Amino acid sequence: MYGGLARHQEIGIEGMALVACHELGHHLGGAPKIAGWFSTWASNEGASDYYATLKCLRVYFAEDDNEAIIAAQAPGVIEPMMKDMCEKEFTQRSDQLLCLRNSIAGAQVAGLFMDLNKDTVRPSVTTPDKSVVTRMDDNHPKTQCRMDTYFAGAVCNVDQSVANSDSDYKQGSCVEGTATVGYRPRCWFYPQEKEADKPDNNNEGGWPFPDWPVY
């Protein structure tokens, strides 16, 4: 983690913590693992992104004064959809605040990748990547897809104490077909039980928030 990362204009405490959690996620994020004989120990890039907001940041930020931190955010940092979904998916105020702070972390890091990749459109929770892979993508997803993954982890209401499994991606996670929101986006994730080249017809692009309007 280079000094330029911490000093980048898009990155705050939240974004820096997310990057650390992502790297930890390669070790603790569980399935899916990177394919290949030399790297099967590591959770793939999307799984590590998901783990960062689903598990790691919830523990890291738990003792902070998140009420004050959220209240101090500049206008526009928290998108209306972030607030709406965090308040709907979690009943405890402390969990809602963690969801919001994790969403901020995701937006910061997605903003970083927007700059590094020279993207012309800022990623947003309201403009999901609706592409659907037909095989697991172990590599770094595109910027919007990563934003979707961070937000999915933030709003998944499975408790952080339930660990992910190295063999069963469903353990400790929100799962498409069971959970209504918060599962791994299909822009990088390919469920093993799905027939190849046949994405769900009732879910545009495998976006993990199908019942929510685009603001």
C-alpha cells in the first residue's frame, strides 16, 4: 500500500481501510477462489471486495462514533439510495451507520479506480453494471462492477460473525435466489449451479438490488 494511495484526493480513512480489508480478504474471504494450481489459496478479486464491506469493515469501524462521522459527511457523499437501503435492510441504528460508512468506503475506492483507469463516468449505486459473465471472472472487475460489489457487501444483512467458507460461497453471505439484495453481482460472479450462458431472465444483468428503483 503506497503513500500515493493514502494521499489520493478520492481516498479518506474509509477508503484506506477498505483497501487493507480487501487484501485481508484474499486470505479470509472464502469462495470463490482464484483458479489455477499456484493461487488456489486466495479468494478472487471480487470475493475480496465483497468481504471488505461484508465482514472486515463492520468490525473495524464498530467502535467509532459513526453517528458523528456520518453527520459530518459533505453533501452528496451519501447517495439517497445508500441511505434508503441501509435503513431498510438493518433495524439497529448502529448497523445502519456501519452500512452507510461502508458504502462511503466503496464510493471512495471506486472513485480512485475511476481516476486510475481514466474512466469518464463516475461510478454510482444508481448506475449498476448490468453485464453478466458466463464464467467466473477472477480478475479485478471494472470500476462500476466493483462499486456494485462494495455496496452489495454493505447492505447484506448477514452478521459479520458468520465466517465465509473456503468451499461454499453461500456460507456467511447473501445468496441470489434467497436474499433479495446484497448478493455478489453477476458482472464478475458466476454461480456454479447456473447453466452456462443462461443468466436469469427476471434480473437485469444480475444486479444485486433488483427490487430497487434506479434513482
